[in-house]
Amino acid sequence: MICNRCHCENPDTSKFCKACGHLLGEDAPQQGAPNAGAAPQMPYPYTPAKRVGILDICGIIGFVGSTLGWFVAWAILCPVGLICSIIGFRGHYTRGLSVAGMVLSILGILIRVMEVLYRYNLLPAWVFQGVFH
Ligand SMILES: [Zn+2]
């Protein structure tokens, strides 16, 4: 029997190569045909785990910013929240959160804009009838 590793001639009764100690036998790969009889390599159905990425973080920031914008610094937080929500919409986990952030920020901006328009009489009075009265 020929050793697969060092090609040393060994007695057929030997279990290990006398020269290098390599295991002799049928389970070792055959000389000259290393892949013969081996199972073909199946393409591993690898699906990358959806990790929390920058888009998800943007979605969270967008939602939080939009929510905070209803109470403080709406002129900054609502637009930032809207932008972050739009970015975060493409995230893996925060799609719902991003939609909520977009709605909140747009509503927040609209209400403030309407308040300003109302305060300075920039719109005809009938527009606000039933809203502010
Ligand atoms: Zn050997």
C-alpha cells in the first residue's frame, strides 16, 4: 500500500504509514483522483442574515425625530425626521416605523404651516372654518 501523503511503500497490513504516520486505508483520498467519488459541492443556499444597518438606524431616527418635532423645534426635527424616514424606508426592519415617521413629520409640518398661514391671514377664512373655530 502506497502512503497518500509521502508515497512511501507500506505493507498492506499496516494501518499507519511507517515513514510519516499518515493513516492508510480506503477512507483516505486516492492518489491521482482527489475528488473522485466525493459528493459534488452543492451550492450552499446561503441567505445573508438581515442585519440592522444604517438604513434601519435612519428609520428609527426619522420616527423619533418626527415625534419629537411635534413638541419641540418642529422646524428642525420634522424636516430631519422626514428625510431620515424616507432614507429608513429602505431598511430591513424599520419600514413601518419609517412610514409612521413620514406621516408624523408631514402632518407636523402641515399643521404648523397652516397655523402660520392662518395667523397672518394668508388664506381665505373659509379654509379654516371648522378647523380652528
Ligand atoms: Zn507516509
